[in-house]
Amino acid sequence: MGENSTEKAPKTSWFTGLKAEFSKIIWPDRKSLTRQTIAVVAVSVILGLIIAVIDLFVRYGVDILVNL
């Protein structure tokens, strides 16, 4: 039921398996990679601006409440 096998696979088998798994990867072409990178950077900048604006409003709101 909870038995563990202490048998170790040889290193050559591990590297062969690793090479086989890497050959299964479908790497994106340059155009797709560029588009995805631009999308990630754009979304990050937009989200950063949204968070900065929310932070600004919250900071001024707290300042107004504290100075009452």
C-alpha cells in the first residue's frame, strides 16, 4: 500500500528520457513569441497604472479621513 521502491534508475536512462521529452516541446516561432511578449508587457504596464491610480485615490481618501 505505502511501499516505496528504493531502486534507482541509471543516469543514462534519465538523460535519454529528458532528451525525449525536450523533443516533444513545440517551440513558438519568432513572430508568435514577439506578439506574446508585447502583450505581456502591455498588460503589465496597464495593470501597473490601474494599481497606481487606485493607490493614489486610497491614499488621498485616507489623508482626508485622518485630517478631519
